[in-house]
Amino acid sequence: MTDVPTPPTSPALQTAVATTLPTADEIQELMRGVIDPELGSDIVELGMFRGASVADDGRVNVGIALTTAGCPLRAQIQKDVRARIQSLPGVSKVKIDWSELSQAEKAAAMDRARRNIAERPETTAIPPTTKVLMIASGKGGVGKSSVTVNLATALAAEGFTVGVLDADIWGFSVPRMLGMEGRLGADTTAKKIQPNRLDVGRGHLEVVSMGFLVETEESALMWRGLILNRAVQHFLEDVAWGDLDYLLIDMPPGTGDVQMGLAKLLPRAEMIVVTTPALMAQKVAVRVVDMGRKNHLRIAGVIENMSVYIDDSGGEHHLFGTGGGQRLATEAGVPLLGAIPIEQAVADGGDQGRPIALGDGPAADMFRQIARTLIDEVVPPADLAGCSVRMLDAVNAALDAADTERSSAVSDERSSAVSDERSSAVADPVVEPVAPR
């Protein structure tokens, strides 16, 4: 498959992009989406954000103070800060000035985090370390659900635990595409809905869809926006998702109630926009980018679906035009994550419940390539192996073990001392055998 050439940008668009710079206040609001995984609150609320300045040439300087300079989570916070700021139009470079919170500021941050837990209980059951990806599109028919299912499958095949939330309540299709049936279960202990599980390679999927709740696949849901939004909220609050590495949300098309509700419930989520090569689809998809940014969501990238048809002889046929994905990525100032070709195997896999990402061919290769790009560069999974919380747990466990050994040793010493005292005070008695009765 040939690379799609980058389209020329008009002078008018270049001027518009060059003069559209973010303000310091806009950057601060965007930083509310950067969550400290240890404390579970955003870096602005915790006092870790030290302000930002924007130069005329698009360079952004931002100050971040960490609770401890040596925590490995610094790399994750750095990636999140850079990725969110660089997704803004007009930004040419991001420089982070690192510092460390004072003892008083650390105490205040910990107190703020504790008060948040006490005063504001978790609004969702999604762990703060889970990377949430909203797979969105401006209109229906661009293959958004197919992209969601195949990306989730490709990520799970890499050994991750991946949640899939089918938020397209009216047009649910995820169960059929994954070949899954059956009702959602219940965790009676936690009083939560239990997702349906599907093992994939070294990982697995946790899947929730309205398709697991309706009587038949053909049942129509005639719900208004408020009810739709409440249903999605239940899926986030009342489902026992467990420890997820990623959560992929198959969004309904457009920019309506469900999209706005999800942006409010999941402020740290990131968005991937799906379009086709057609100019019409690209222009509609721009509205989704605009909606995401108005809700302070990071736009992680663009995926162009149905980019080109490759016949049996290897010939390429651009059935829906060319360059729509790259044009959208260029206009939004985000990367084009990949261009997925048209293959009959993709449609067959969706109908038969066998995602093409687990098969062979150009489309399968592209889905796996996009998944690796997400893991390695765009949205890497959280790594808490060396953070202070995990280290503290390990230290506590070691101390508990040491206390147990020490207590056991003291007990043995006391028992030995008592035995010695008794032996020195009383002569060994002669034990006469007792005849059996």
C-alpha cells in the first residue's frame, strides 16, 4: 500500500494556524486532564501546575512541580503534558520546567487528595491509571465500530487488559463483531454489573454493550438524549471493570448529549477521530475535533478508514477519494495514526465475529501497527512499578514480614529459656512404663 501524500496547505490556512495560539488559561484548563495516578487528582488541583507562557513563535513553557523528583511517574506525566499541549493548533515546541513541591505543598496536595476521596466519591469505576480512548467520528458509516473492535483486539493480543464500552446505544454492534453472546452478569458482592470477558492472545477484553441487555439484536431502542446519557453513565459507574490497561469507547457518531456527558465523566480521556478519504467525511469530522477541544480532551490522532481498495493483482483503487485522513490530521495538528485499506475480510470478520486484527493481510497489519504506535508513542500504558505508592506497599509488606519473624524469634527464645530453667531446677524424672489396661 502506498503512502498517502501530504496535501499542500493553502497560505490562508498557514496564516490562520500560525496566528491561532493558545492562551495560558487554555493550557491550564487542558492540564486539568493530566491526572497524578498516585493521588488520583489533576495536577492543577494538586498545585503541581506552575503556570505557562506562550511565545509568538508557538513555543510553550510550562512549569510542573512533582511530589518527588525521583518517581518514575515523571516520565508519564511528561508524556501526558507534552501530548496535550502539542495537540493544540499553533504550538511549535513544548518545554517543561521541572521543580519539586515543598514539604508544605506536599502536605497540602496530600490533604487535597484525601479530601477529594472523602468529599467526592469516585464518579466512575474506571481506575485513574487506565488509558481511556474515545473512538469518535463526525458521521455514521465510516467504520468507527470496526476500528474500535479491531484496535481493542490488537491491544489485547499484546498482553493488555482492555475494556470495550459500546456507547453507541442506538446502533450497538460490538457484540456481533466480537462474536459474543449472553447477558451481562452480576457481581453480587460488590453489587455491580459484570462485563463479559473474551480472552485474546496473552490478554483479554472486558466488554459492555446494550446488545447484551436487549431481547434480540433487532430490538429498537427509542430513547431520548437524557436517557441515553444516563445509560452510558450507568455503564461507567455500576460496572465492575477491574484493573484495565486501556478502555476503548465506541462513541455514537456526531457531537450530541452522549459525547458531552462522556467528556464530563472522563476528563482525562483522549480522542481518536475516524474518517474516510472523502472530503465530505473529513469536513464533518473536524466538528468532532472542535467538540473534543472545547471539552479540554486531547486529540490523540486520526485514523483514515477505507483508504484504498487493493485488488487481487495488487492494483490500488481509490473508491472514496484520497487524502482525507491526512488533511484532517494536518488541520487538527495531530498525527495520522494509520490508513486502513478496504478488504472483504474486514467486513466478513465483523459479520462472523472474527476481528481481522487477529488475521492476515494489509488491514490486519495496519491495525497491529496502529496498536503498537499507541503503546509505544501516543498513549503508552501507565507503569506504576516504581512509584512511591507501590514502593510504600512493598516496604510495609517487608516490615510486616520482619515483625512476624522477630515475634516468632522472641517467642522461640522465651520458650527455650523457660525450658532451660525447668531443666536446671528439676532432675530428669524416671518414667515407668504403664501397662495397658
